[in-house]
Amino acid sequence: MHYLFVYHGGVVPEDQAEQNISDLWNWLDNLKARGYEKVRFAGFGRKTVSPHAVEDYQGDIFGVSVMEAESLEEAVSLTTDWPELQYGGKIEVFEALAADYPRSSSDAHILNLFADVRRQILDTLHGLPADKLDHIPPGFRNNMRWQAGHVLTVTDELIFQFSGAGSRIPAEYKTWFASGTDPSGWSDAPPEIDVLLRRLEGQMAEIGDAFEGRLTHPVADQSNFLQAKTVGELFHVLIAHESLHLGMIQAMAKNFVKKQAADEQEGGAHHSGHIDARPGDVAEK
């Protein structure tokens, strides 16, 4: 079974901060070496997305991990020597949904979860005006074309390459859409958005056809950076990644709608003012 560990920081004395950071990394590395930690997310690239704004994250969560354990009790037992506990920190432990891969019905459930998130991404992108797809809204560093290409490129690596099926996209896609890239670094023109959307549709269909009943199969690249052992473990990360970018895409789309409404309101106010002035002009004449 897989479990999500969410780490909330405590209050660490300044003179112990450096040692505490070292202890935290050593604790995580130990769990990784023992085969428990499968995925680790930590760093400063964090945002809070709300219906009203996209803001820098201000909470006390400083990282999350995906752990593998036999039971919830075993997962909880891994936290007893977490270095941050002595400073008032806490860990929230969540059991993953549909992690019982051996059942064929579970394969279908996981694939349907992926397809549902991917369909929402596609519906949102298809619903936007073409002139908005290369626009970068305030608070973001990428546009919708990058989002589409990034989702396509990462999914190709996670599912097709790591599983051993082989890449389905041109190698140069990584130069435009890999993690850490953005439109400001494009020296050549990337594929058009309609090409990317067709590839996203085709990729979704192929994944649904090719991986039914294969989630328990071992991955071909056992040295993959996720340390995933089965194809099913790759899908855990895939769905999390697509859900993350669905949230970003929806937030960007709301930004466009809000900006359009504000522009229309401003334009209406100008137009109204012009009409109001006309009777006075006539009266003077």
C-alpha cells in the first residue's frame, strides 16, 4: 500500500536549524534506502491557488513523501523518530486510494482516474480562445501551450519510457517542455497547440488500451528516479502530476475569464460615458 506523508514544520531554535535540516534529510534518506520512500517533494517552488488569486504559499507544510508500507499502522510507525517532532512538528499520513493493483477492476479504476483528469485538461484547453494559449498570465511563468506540451512530455517519460514501451514523441520535445523549461528559453518554435492537443488525445487513448491488466508488471528501468518497481506505481505519480497541472491550467483559465470580464466592464463604462455626453452636445447646439 502507498501512503502520503505531509510534513508540517515546528519551531526550531536558530542555533539548531542547520543540524535539524541535516537530520531531516538523513531521516528521509534512511527510509529511502530501506525501500519505504518512493517519491519526495520538497523545495521552494510552491503556490496557493484559490478562486481569487495565485499566491506564494505561506503555510507550514515544507514537503511531502509517498511511502510504501504493508499497513497504515506500519506507515505510522515510520514517523516515531522524525527529527521535527521534538520541535512541535507533525506528520499527516493518508492512505492512497485504489492501491490494490492485483485486482483487474483496480487496473480499470486507475486508468479511468487518469483519463478523467486528462479529459478535464483537454476540455479546459479546448474551451479557450486561440489567442490566449500563448499568453502568460500574471503570477505564472508558462503559457497554455507549455502546459499542454509539458503534460504530454512527462507522461511519455513516466509511462512509455519507464515501462519499457518506448517513447512516442520526438526527442526534441524535452527541449521545450521538460521540467525547468519555460517559453522564455525557446530558441526554436515549438509544435503548434493543435498538434499538442491531438497528441494528448492520442496518448490518453493509447494508455487506456495498452496498460489494462499491466499495472502489476515490473518497470523496465529499475533505476528510474522514482524508484518505482511496477507500472502501477508509475500511475500514482502520473495522476498526481496531471492533477497538479490541471489545477494550474484551470487557475490560468479563470485568470483569462476574469481579465476578459474586467476589460468588457471597462469598455462598457467608456461606451456609456460617450452616450451620456451626446444629449448635452445636442442641447448646446
